[in-house]
Amino acid sequence: MQEDNPLLSVRDLSVRFTTEAGTVHAASDVSFDVDRGETVCIVGESGSGKTVTSEAITRLIPEPPGEIDAERVQFEGQDLLTLPEKRLRELRGGSIGHVFQNPQSALNPVYTVGRQVAETVRFHRDVSKAESREIAVDLLDRVGIPKAGERFGDHPHEFSGGQKQRVVIAIAIAGEPDLLIADEPTTALDVTIQAQILRLLRDIQDEFGMGILLITHDLGVVAEVADRVVVMYAGKVMERGSVFDVFENPSHPYTKALLECLPGRRNAVEGIGGTLPDPTNPPDGCRFAPRCPHAVDACREGDQPPAVNVEGADDHVAACVYYQAGYDANVVRNATIAGDDPDDATPRGDGSVRPDGGDDATTVDGGDDATGSDAGDHA
């Protein structure tokens, strides 16, 4: 949370769903900012509330059964929670672009991809039908669709998975957005295509100067593209900070547990013990307490501990009782992540050491070091 006037400012966002089984607490008191030109990643295992949080920003959650409330959700100074529906529709796909999780379901199988891109162009820009076609072809070409003019009339089933994702991105940027919300844009794509999509998003970001809110469960993707990270678990924010701080100094036990699941570490196969809590009956206190090896009685009382600044970082916070007065933060701060033995660590070029013991375990494209010191270049 760096700029005085961030592009997107979310404070205490909560989303609930009324169901026959009870009230589902999908996201609770979520706060973060996205500045112009930066990438913020929301990361966490499936069921953590990442997608619900991203869709609540532009009120894509049906109400009812959903219910959205927040202290504020501001985009360029506008309160998105109180905007009239007509104005909100202008923002969706215009100033705020969405890349949804599954490109197969995001595209209408009945219409050609060209028509779907051109339709978005015409809705958000004052252009003729002919001009919208030209712009749509140009967008398809810019996102890497070969022979875009010829493929304008093809249907979604005639495209590969990676090409469908590129088409969805073309639709998302058709309105020249200031903010792009990308929900798992590399899911179900092979590693090579993942790297190409991530490079494409970076190139588009550089061209438009837009902010990106990226939803993912892949820490390799986070290390590759993020400037800042929001770690979510069971609808709550566990930790938030720059990508460098979160990877070099993970301060919440859940963040450490996620990092232990990286390839080459002890829990890469076993995963985190236990399961997510029942969202209709979340536990008292910290929602990670039932799975946390450091949990004490205070962790199981009241509400989630408030986010507290981690020593030595202005914008690095953790929601853990051990950072409150009367507790020793070193208990969780110095807890060893598998592979963190300093004797086994591999030196980096800047004199620091790589905590994973050597190999680039989370390389995204087979070349760049995804978790090394260059992750700090995005911070």
C-alpha cells in the first residue's frame, strides 16, 4: 500500500453467500491496494477466497445469494460498491478488464472469436462496425494469434487452449483498461505456454501502463511477475508485502507452509497437513490455527489477529499473534523451512543465499530464476 492515491484501494472487503447449509463466509475483511503499473498477486490454495475477492470488486457476485460489504472499494477515486449499474457496466471491460479462469467457458461457442472481440470494442469505444473489426484484428495480432485477419471468422473450438487464453486477453484489453484482473490466466496450460502468457501480460502492462491484479495458486508465477503479494487462507489475509519480503522473509506460518510445498522441499509431495475449515462454520481466532504447528490458546480465541507490521519492512504485514505484544515473533520468523539449512544453501551473486538449496525449483519458463534475488527486481 504505497501510493497516496492507488489505482484500486480495497478495505475490509467481505463476501458471504446464503445457502441451505448456512452462511458461507467466502472472504472476510480483505484489504490491499493496486498501484498504476504494478502487479499484485493474490495467492493461496484452492478455496481460499481468491476468485470471490476479485469478482466482488466489480460486483460480479449475484446478490442474492451473495452479499458484499466493505469499508471501501475505490477505483480511481470512485466507490465501486455504490456506483449505478449502468456506470459499473461501462467500467467492466472498459477501464477494468477481466481475464476469467477458464477461457473455454469465457468464450461463447456459437459466435466467432472476431465477433466477440469486436463486440467488446464497439461497446466501450465510439467506433463504427468496420473500425471495430480492424481494431479486433489488431488486438488478436498483438496477443499473438497467427494470421489474425484470417482467423477472425473462426470459432473458439478451432483454437488451442493457449490461443483461447490469448483471445480472452484480447477481449479484456479491448477497452484499453487501467486495471486488469486476471484470474488464474495460466491454469491448465503447459509450462512453455504459461511463460508466453506471462510475458504477454507484462508486455501489455508496459504498453498500457495498467495495474494488474493476478489470482493464482502457483508460487512460481508469483515470483516471476509480482511486485506485491497478498497471501489468503480460508477467506482471510494472512500476510501481505513486497514479493521480495514475502519470499525472503515469510512471516506467517501459512506462507511458510506454502513455500515448503515448492518442488525440492520436504512437503512438495505431502502438502500441508489437514484441510481448509468449513466456510459455513469457520473456527474462532486464526483460521489457520487448526493446521499450524505453532498455534497456542490465543490463536484459537476471538477473531483473526490483526495484520501487524513485520519488523524491518514498511509494507510487510502478517496476521499472527506472535507479532503482538507479549509474544516472541522469532518463534515463527525463524522456523526452518525445509531446505533452509544455511550450510546447504547456495550463494547468490549478491552475497545472499538461496533458501532452496540450489536448483531453480520454481522456474516458470525453463530459464529465468523464479525465486532467486531477481524476484526482488519486481518489488
